[in-house]
Amino acid sequence: MGQLAKFLLVSICVAYMAVKWTAPSFDQESLRGARVLVTGASKGIGEQMAYHYGRFGAKIVITGRREKALQQVVEKCLSLGAQKALYIAADMGNESDPDKVVDFALEKLGGLDYLVLNHIGSSSFSMWDGDVEHARWLMKVNFFSYIQMAWKALPSLEQSKGSLVIVSSAAGKVPSPFVATYTSTKSALNGFFGSLYHELAMRKSNVSISICTLGLIDTESAMEKVRGLINVPAYPATEAALNIIKTGATRQQELYYPWFTYVMCVIRDWYPPLTNYIMQNSINSP
Ligand code: NDP
């Protein structure tokens, strides 16, 4: 690695640490009784978020397609200390389901303090094969349902000085090979909610928006796709979930987890050849 690259890397790390040290501190008591809707919570990071919210004594509604799995997550949330835990099965590929889910949460919880948008439709880890229909469907699940739910929940979040939490990916900022459609949906989220962030701030809205940029996390579905193909460490889903919750609760604009995803994103703009090298040499063709 050249001197310039080393200098850039050290500077970014120092800047990141400075930002971390000055970040507001998290008080878990602030989540006791908080009314939370988490999407994609039947497994993976969403499931882990549901358990953390449960431990913190929140009132939660979770959603996903598989009723049985949702039921089990709800039971565990209650045993961990959730004041309330309910589920509603929904498919975010259906046009009316995003509204149905928000309506259910508003009715059962009497409003919302947190809307945590986390679900994703399935996509393969493979070379782009020209399947535009799948891309269209994925956009519906991973992007359009997010903006539909955010819009529906906004009046209640305004009333409660609430928070919108968007789970995004480093792939949405630093395009990775073999996930072209997934990457596009995450870029769309970053663009839309980045823009909405300004609009809300400019009209002095009560609602905070947090965009969470995650690197590789050890969920079953992610590991199934990339096992043996990616030479970067996978970070624990439970840690990622806790970091997302803290970011929302402290109303921070952004989360980068693990920390080096931030470095990747900055290098991508400052010195693209380095990210190109890393991308093309840390990922093998499926
Ligand atoms: P999982 O695949 O483990 O979980 C996805 C969730 O979405 C499940 O609860 C699933 O439930 C639900 N879901 C899937 N399809 C639909 C649908 N059509 N309608 C409604 N719900 C659906 O994902 P992860 O936990 O790995 O990822 C969670 C978030 O973190 C995502 O936004 C992802 O982009 C982001 N992320 C993850 C990374 C990783 O390495 N794991 C890396 C970077 C970002 P069900 O099957 O019951 O419908």
C-alpha cells in the first residue's frame, strides 16, 4: 500500500473515532414502553432487534411473511420483558400490505415512536442475468414498500417526536459485484431517505431519520449466499441489531457497522482504485 493510501486510511480512522467519541450516549430506559414496528423480524437482524427491544421493555409489532416464525419471535420477546408483542403476517411485494401493517401497528399500539424498516426480498449472489422482472419485484419489496410505510407512519411519528430507522447496506454506497439488483435497491433507499432527511430538517419536523449502513453480518441467509466466496469477516447479527437500535434511539443520522464500512465508503470517493482492488480481490465468482 502506498504512503498516500496509508495516510488516508489513518486520517479516516482518526476522524471516525472522533465522531464516535462525541456521539450522544444511549439510555436504554428511553425505550421502556416505546411503541416500535420492526419489519423483516421473523429471522436475521430483524429478529435480533425484536429481542433487544423486548429486553428494553418496549411495545412491539413485528412483521414478515411466515406466521409461525413470527409467533415464535413474539413469544420470546414477551418472555424477555416486552410490555407488548404482536405480529402481523404480510408480503411487502403486495401493494396493500405495507399500509395494512402500519395501520395494524397504529391501532394496536396507539401510535408509533419507532418505525424500523429492515426487510428484504430474496435475491441471489450471482452475475446479473438480465432478469428485469425480478429487479422490478425486488425494488417493490426493498424500496417502494419502505417509502409507502414511512409516509403512512409519518403523522404519528411527528406527534410522538419519533424516529424512522432505515436498514441499508455498504453495497448501496460501494457497489459490489454479484448483487447488482440488491445494490440498486439499497442505493435507492439511501437517496430517498437522504433527501427526506433534509426536507424534514428544513421544515423543522420532529421526526429523526437514521440510515444504517451495514457490512457483512452473519445471518443465515447472508452466510448461505457468500460462504466460501467472500474473504471478509462477518459480524454478529445481535451486535448489528443493538447498534441499529442505539442509532435510532439517539436520533443519529447515520450508522456504519462494522466501523470499517465507513472507511470503505470514504475511500470509494477519495481513491476509487483502492476500493476496486479490494472488491475484486476479496470476492470470488460464484
Ligand atoms: P434475512 O434474509 O435474514 O431476513 C429478511 C427478513 O425479511 C425476514 O424476516 C423475512 O421474513 C422478511 N421478508 C423476506 N421477504 C419478504 C417479503 N416479500 N415481505 C415481507 N417480509 C419479507 O435478512 P438479514 O437479517 O440478513 O438482513 C436484514 C437487513 O440488513 C436487510 O435490510 C439487509 O439488506 C441488511 N443488511 C444485511 C447484511 C448481511 O450481511 N446480513 C449486510 C448489509 C445489510 P419472511 O421470510 O418470514 O418473510
